[in-house]
Amino acid sequence: PMVQKFVIDSVKYWVREYHVDGFRFDLMALIGIETMQKLIKELRAINPDVLVYGEPWTGGGSGLPGSQLLTKGQQRGTGIGVFNDDLRGGLYGSVFDAGTQGFATGAQGMTGVIKAAVKGSIDTFAEQPGEVINYVTSHDNYVLWDKIAKSNGGDPEYDRILMDELAQAIVMTAQGIAFIQGGEEFLRTKGGNDNSYNAGDSVNEFDWARKTEYSDVFNYYAGLIQLRKAHPAFRMTTAEDIQRHLTFLNSPANTVAFQLSAHANDDTW
């Protein structure tokens, strides 16, 4: 109980005194459903637009009963966001096996995973799209460019760039909250290090020369962000709107095609 009080008092203090408006919780499952429900309720009373999200994983054992672990799906109806590792694995393969591929890197049979994410995961583990953080890589595991090199090292760089861009295009056009790791817009590499917490600046720093070297990729990422910001149809806020306005189309094998209908989320297009 005192840890719960400490966590909630701390974040409320940061909101009131420093106007922090977003919180990301590591291994959020361990904090517990009850604590996180109280936390977001009290934060929203101060700032209705505060963003709360985190990792729906335990990273090991816990003293909490299983019913209290905030794992993926347990956030339903809370307004708390969780990382969508279904999409992550579906896009580039397993984080536990460097050589595996995903939809963007050559795997077959992944269209169902991609479609579920495009719909904001409202048919799988989320009640509303705002409870989903769509991403392909974060600070842990391989950065996207290094994972592609591990799984598709024999492919020309041009093709690997297209894989990278396809993965992010799906993240940026899916319903939910889009998340991109810093530096990916110029093909950030950590030299193949998938656990760089203690590797120092030589591995973890941004190599800004790559922004010039891969300016076309940078501009592509910028275009995706501009597209998403310009069109609220990619940012529907309720499951009902998604069900009403998003329709999947028939398409060739191993492809996904969908249509966003007129006036989705008041989009004029």
C-alpha cells in the first residue's frame, strides 16, 4: 500500500509542479492493475489529456497474483496504453531470434497480425485505440536497421531500406498511438548490439552524418508523420468509429489493403 501511495503521489507531484503530461512505465505489469487504475484516474482529474503508457510485461516473476498483473489485455477500458508487441513481431520477426523475418522483411502468413494492428487491436486486446502503442522497435533489443541486417543480410541495401520504410508505413497508418525510436529516421545502427544499456556512447549515440547519407529515408519518415498529422482518419479515437469507417479490401496473397471511408474522424478527404 505504501509503494502504491508513493508511486501515485510522485506522478501527481510531477504533473502539478512541473506540468509533466506524459508517463511511460517500465515493466508496467509489475506495478499492478489496481495501482495503475487509481493512478490514471487521479491524473486525469488534474489533466484530462495526460498520456500514460508502458510495457505490459513482467520480465520475470512477481509477488502479485496473476489477476493483478497488468499484462496486455488487462488494460482494457482503463485508457492506459500498452506496447503492441504483436505488431512488433509481426513486422520484423521475433526479438528472441535475430534471423527470423516478419511481414515487412519477407515472412508469409502474417497478414492477420497486420490487419489486427491496423484496426487498433480492438478485436484482440484493446477496448479503444488509445490503449495501443504501435511500434517496431524501442530501446530494447535490435534497432530496426540492425534487425533487418540480421534477418536479410544477403539482400541489397536498397531492398533493406524498402523493408525499413514499409515497417514504419504500417506503424504510421495504423489506428492507435504511433511510436518511433529516435534515430530510426536515418537508419540508426548500434552495430548489431541488441542489449546496449552498458555499451556507452560509441554504440548508443546518434550518428548525425547518417541523416545526410540517408536523407531520402529521413524525408520518407517526415512524410509519414506529415500524412498522419494532416489526416485525422488515421487517428480515430473510438472503436465504434473504426468499425464504421475502416474496411479491408480484397488483395493479392500476402498483402493488406484497406479503405478509410469519407469523414472518418471528421477527415475531409
